[in-house]
Amino acid sequence: MLWINIINQIKEEGTITKRVLKIVPLLRTCSNWFAVTPLGKINYSSTITRWDGFLVEFSNQLFYVDHKTYEIIKNQIKWKVKNEIKVIQK
């Protein structure tokens, strides 16, 4: 999948489809957290799972960083993210 199109949609419109969100990989460890660019906060629940964290770009790929992982790295990295990413049905 070409993540760059989805990343551009998030940057321009602030939205992601529910179908795509389900396949976004989780980023728990990273060799260089300073190279990770936060795209926005996400807080969404489905019948199966809950997303409460950030969608980020790393190496031209889209990842999800959960709130628990951010709590661990936030002393080293300060993400100033105010925008909320909306999940749309498509």
C-alpha cells in the first residue's frame, strides 16, 4: 500500500477512513524517535479495538503510536500536536 497518499490526505483534510485505520501498523520501538513526525491525535473506538494516541509518519510510512508508548518517550521528545484526526466512513 502506498502510505504517502494517505499521509497527504491526513495532512490536507485531517481525516482517515475507518478501512485504512484498521491496517495502520503500531509503532512501539524506533531507532530514531526524532525522525518520527506526528500528524495528529486520534481518539476513536470501534467494536473491536480502540485507538487513543497519534498517527505519525516515519520513513514515508504511516504508523500509529498508542498513548502508552508516548508516555514512555515524552520526556525525550515533545510533540506539539493540537489537531485531531477524524475517522470517516467510506
